[in-house]
Amino acid sequence: MNDPLLSIIIPHYNGAHYLTTCFNALRAQTYPHLEIILADNGSTDESVALTRRDFPEVKILELGQNLGLTGAINRAIAQSQGEVIVPLNNDTEVIPGWAQALVDALCAHPEAGMIACKMLLFDRRDTLHSAGDGFGINGIPINRGVWQKDTGQFDHDTYIFGGCGGAVAYRRAMLDDIGLFDEDLFMYLEDVDLNWRAQLAGYRVVFAPQAVVYHHLSATGGGVIASYYTGRNTLFVLAKNLPGPLFRRHWPAIVGAQFKIAVDALRAWRGEAARARLRGQLAGLWGLPKWLAKRKFVQQKKRVDEAYLENLLTSS
């Protein structure tokens, strides 16, 4: 892979005040082979006008309606030209060597289908938001290193479970094999679902600590919306992706974690986010038959054994 084109896709809805910082950082990249696409979910602010006026190099995909993060990225992938697909949150600022670090990692690891970035908090740039994703034996996704001071403690980790969808690079060839984002998820945990599908199909995930991204945490999401979709989509991702032997081994921890979340939500019932999380869990249970039906296709793509997958899980 010599000098691949990177298609950087920014799913967007009404966050115009973040775009200048995001686009200026992309302009400053030392790696020149970039295609930048703003996938706009029907914004009603000045996002499209600002982009067209101040950043003419950015391609604008006007979707006209809110298709969610999954729909926006998928539509942009269909319009993109790159060998590498790089979803990037609109509320980020990447360092000048970020794109080059992604390309270097892809070239150094041809076995990798995905490269995870190091994400630091925008306002506390010594503090981690994500050193890639992990996945617990209790069925709960993990932001590796979240809230920890970044002292390089993760920099020597090469192979990890997955990348955080706010800034991650995917080989197009891998996506052609395993499929794009599941649009039924709409937003939240869509990256975890794709991480699982990649791992099941035998694609490695490499952490690139030099690919640094500063992120406004939950600037264009979070709160009630995040609580609902996280509660619902956690169950959907487990139903679709977790192999039977792993569920049979860890079901007490998985069920126990969901029960604890429900109990905590009931105790905090006066809080809107707590009620949303519980509604999400109930929606997840209601939708399980559909998602269990989806697992047949996913499990047919499985090319690794349970011992490999077990080693990806963490107990903390």
C-alpha cells in the first residue's frame, strides 16, 4: 500500500461551531493524499454554507434528513474514492502527523483491517478519552484508559479489540468483506458492532499511539440520547456478535451487569438519563428476535477460534 488515498468522513448535524477547528487541522496534515467529506444530516445551522465558503476542498454530501451517524457514514463511503475509510467526529482536532501515522501503521501491519487512534480530551490534553476499545467479559464495551493521565502506558500495545469510531481507519477491502455500519443501530456502539465483525472475520486491529486526536467529549451527543441508545444497542451488539461458547462461559457476568444497570437506573429514576437507559434496555429486549436473526450471517463469517476471541476480552 503505497501512498493510499484516505477518505476522511465527518458525519455531521448542526455543529457548525466545531467545523473550523476540525477542517483547519485537516488542512495542516503532512500527508497529502486526503479526500474530506462532510456527510451532513440535514443541518439547519450554517454548517453547509460555512464549509462551502471557507473550505472549498471539502466535499459536501447533503443528505437532507437525519440518517444517524451510521447512515451518514455509509452514504459517504458509497461516494468516496479512498482505499482507506476514516470516520472522524466533527468535534475533534487532529495533530499534523495524524494521517501519516495511520498510513504508517497500515503499511507496517498488512494483517490489520483497522487502525485505532489515541484520543485525548480537547480541554485536558494530557488525559485519555480512548486508547482504542476493549470489551469486557461482562459484555460491556470499554474505552481503554478513559480518564487516565497519558504517560504512554498504552503506547506499546499493538493488537487490541477495536477502534473508537470517533477517529479510526478502516481498509475498504475489509468493509467490502464484512459490511458497513449497521444502520439499525443509528448511533452509539456502531463501532463496537463493527469491531466484533472484524475480529470474528480474522482482521487484526492495531493501536497507533502517534495518531493523536483531541476530542470534545460528548459535544454533539451524550445525555439522554446516549443513555437510550447505549442501553438498547449493548443488547443488540451482544445478540448479533457474541459467539455461543463465550456467552455460555460468561453469561452470569453479562446478565449481572445488565441487571445492575437496570437497578441503578431504577434507583435514579428521577433522572431523565436514568429513565432513558432503562427504556433503552427494554427496547433492546423487545428487539432481540430481530437481532438474533442477524447473528446467523455474522457467525458465518467467523474465521477465528474461541480461544483467540477469549483472549480479546478483559475482566476489568
